[in-house]
Amino acid sequence: MNKVPRQENKLSSLLYEVENNLFIILLLSLITLMCYQFKVFPFSSKMIEIVVSENMSFTFDQSLLFFTLIFSFIDVIIFYLFQFIVKPSNIKPDLGKKNKHLLPFIILSLFGILAYICISVLLSGFSVNNGFAIVISTILVSIYSLLIYKMYLENKTFSNALFWEIFRFAIVGLVAAVFDFIVCYLVQFILFKGNTASYVTIVSTACGFTIGVIINYLMSTFMVYKNAKTNISRTFKGIVIFLVLAIIGLFIGIGIQYFLYDYLYLNVKLTFFSYPIDFIIRTLIVMVYNYISRKLILYR
């Protein structure tokens, strides 16, 4: 008899949360757009060109870069303050014992701010109206910030639900990719001082891949797949399996990159498959492979 009222209360709570979050996201988007249109911060307008590949480059307004650099912080902070004060989910924010979730929460929030800037600049560079680019960036990063907030302040970090497992997996992939890139850059351009010899590329790529795999393994084992029924991932055999699956994923990525960029873009002259498009397609396919293969083989 009590099930129907409980379901109704749960549904009304969900609708309340959705309405409030939708309100703040749209409000932030509108305010940010108006601030850009009315030049609240009158930055100097100068076009910047970035070369993507040999036959492709894009330009964007310098003022957009400075604007998003400031408003990305403002929007994210306002969004979090709204969550703290209004509490759309009616859940009291909790950073865990001794605030153990605070550091990863801040780091991943900074990733969101960086994504805000990158999305705005990329969309503008590919001939999207600056105002529309800002609105899209605000909406996407607000949704991302909401998920980060719920994961670390509403105790979804260790949820066994499939959605949160996939979201944690995506975050882990992002963090590992960033460390991979940083290590590759440091080895190639700092340690070897930009040496263009082929062995330098091999060494830098191997170092970045190794660090990325280590971070991916640790975070996947202790953060992503919380509902795994076996502990094989924590054994030497599990580490070897993880490494083999990662290497297979690496070669899949290389194959996709060769087919899309070297063959379709450079040889067949299909201009759609420029490097950024190829990178996105390759990353998504390899990400799906990594999740499914690890889920079926290692974290069952």
C-alpha cells in the first residue's frame, strides 16, 4: 500500500532536482552569453591561427580565449554554490572522512574548466558563432560539473550502478590520457630537447603509454569496477591481462589512425577526416573496446 506514495515522492524529488538543475544551467548560459555580447570584459580583439595539419588550420578571436578563461571559473563556482545552497537533490554534500574527496573533486573540476575553454575555442575555430560556442560550452561543462559534484559530494564514487561505473571509467581514461600526454611531452621536448630522431618518438611514446597504463590500472581496479565479483585484477595474472588488453587497444588505435588519417585523409583526400576528427573517433572506439574487454575478461 505504501509503495505508490513512495514512488510518487521519489518521482517528485527527481523532477524537483531536474527542474532546478535545468534552471541554473540555462540561467548561467544566458548570463554568460549576455556578458560576452555586451563586452563586460573589453579584451582586445585579435585573430589567432592554429595549424591543425599540413592542409588545415583554424582561427579564433583572442578575446574569446580570455573571456572563457575568466567565465569558466565563474560559471563553475556559481554552479557549485547553487548545489551547496539549494541542494536540488535534497542530499547534504559530504566530502568523506577527513575531506578525502576534496582533492580529486578540485582536480576534476579544473579539467571541466579546461574543457570549457577548449570547447569554446574549437567550436569558434570551426566557424561556429562565438556566442553559440559559449552557450554550448556552458551547458556541457555544467552537466559535467553536476556529475562530478554528485560523484564526490553525494557519495556516487563507489556506486555499483552501471551509469556511474561508465562515468568513472571515462574520468579515469581522461586522467590517464592527460598524464600520458604530459610524460610524452616532457621526454620528447624537455629531456631530448625536441630531437626529431625516430628513436625519441618511440621512447617518449613508450614512457607516456607506461605511465598511462599504470594510472589506468590502479584507478580502474580501486575506483571504476566496484561491483567486480572476482579479485583476479589484483593478482600478477590480472596485471598481465590488463597490460595485454591495453596493448591491443593501442594497436587498434594505431590502425584506426592509419586508416582514417593516412589513407582516407592524405591519400583519398577526404577532408572530413582531419586529425581532430580522427582523434575523436579513435578515442571513442578504443574507449568502448577498453571498457567492454576489461568488464568481460578482468572485472567480471
